[in-house]
Amino acid sequence: MYIDSHQHFWRYNSATHGWITDEMSAIRRDFLPEDILPELRLNRMDGCIAVQTDQSENETNFLLELATRYEEIKGVVGWVPLCAPNLAQRLEHFSQFEKLCGFRHIAQSEPDDRFLVRKDVLEGIRHLQEFNFCYDILIYPHQLASAIELVEKLPDQRFVLDHLAKPSIRTREIEPWARQLQTLASNRNVCCKVSGMVTEADWKNWRSADFEPYLDVVFEAFGPDRVMFGSDWPVCLVAGTYNRVKHLVANYVQDFPLQQQQKIFGLNAISFYGLKAQHHEPATAR
């Protein structure tokens, strides 16, 4: 089964989606499952993981409601108030939803570079283990030191790094990002999504070669067993079509053994997120 590990859905609201700048006006509209289903079929993908963009439980409920209506949404990464005194009760509530597999906080927007290792945040993420929820890490490179500390403090918690921690591909900067990524990857409880790359490059003029040094670092650090493809649709549309984003990764791994390609494009996501999709009939051969 071929799974896109990172997609978003929203009903556009200027207040909720204030992060969509004028430069990103192409995505200032609703994006719902019916908009992506033709692209998934065209690109021979069986389903996706829907990931939060709004920091509210309303967002989590919205994504879960979509997941009940669309079989193609195999899992949901929602949001929960990690620092709330009633967090355990909230996690107990959400544990009843079979497709809810984890949570994310938009840590990249936190002014405190050490947000992830604040005592209350650490305690909140520690509670996720009790309910077998994973945690998506969304950060910029300058926050990698805190991410490393986080995953070392919680070795039994499953983590996945979104978007390679957003290295500055546009300016071809690779250090100290590469060194810190290797340190993060030395913790076996962490996976990495090859997602969100085109929006860190020159939106109008990027070439596949621009990403190769970064992909080299990721695959050397994590290996094919801990890397998963994600399109970051529809955010990716400001810099490239779904097909172009998918083939950026597919072309890079085309000489990998078929079993490794299948892991990167689905099996790793199924295993990491504990998707029930693994029990369904496999898709036709690619």
C-alpha cells in the first residue's frame, strides 16, 4: 500500500490561516479530500495521513470527521493542548478514534527555541506514550538542538521529523543542519519525512539537483527503514504540482531495491503510525 505521510485539509479562514501570505495566494482557498483524490489516483497512491495546521481541538475533530467519510485518509495527526492540566482526560477521549495516530504542535512558530524541552511540554509529550500516540516534530534548523534533547529524554516515544527540519535549500546551506540531523537520527525512536522540500527552495526555479545533497544526508542518517514520503499538499502547490513533488523523491530512490522504495512510499508510514491500512488489500503493482 502506497501512503502519502503528510497532507493537509482546510476550509480557508483568514484568521485561522493567517500564515498563508500574499506570496502564497494560490492556496488561499478550501482544500478538501475531493480535491486531492484525483491526484492520488493519478500518482498511484492509495491514501494519506492528514496532518493538523490549526492549533485547536476543533481541527482534530474536523480531520477525524473527514477520515470517517473518506477511506483514503488512513490516519490523522491532530492537535491537543499538551500543557493542559486535563491532558490525560483529553488523550483518553481521543484514544477512542481508530484513525487518530498522533499529535503535532507548530513548534517552529514558538519564540522560545527551547520550547520542546520546557518542563510542561516534555510532560505533555511523555503522556502520549501511555496512549500509544506518536509526535510529529515541526521545527526550523535552529531548533534542532532542542529536538535532539527531546528525543533523548523520551527514548520510548515515537517521533517523526517533518520536512527535514526545513533546511535552507534556497541558499544551499547545509551545516550545521546536516551534523545535527545525523545526531537526531542516532536515536532509533525517530523517523524523518522527506516532505516540504520544494517550499524551502526557489519556488519558481528549483531543479531536482538542488535537493540531492539534503536527501543524501537524510538517507545516510536515517536509512530507508526510517524515511517516509510526504507531499505536504496543498502547501507544496506554491512551488510545484503533486506529480512533480512525488517524482522528485521517486527519481532519487529509483535505483534503491524495490522493497526499500515500498517502505519509503508507504510501509514505513504504516508501521510508524500503526495504520489499520496494513490489513487492507494491497494496491496493484506499480
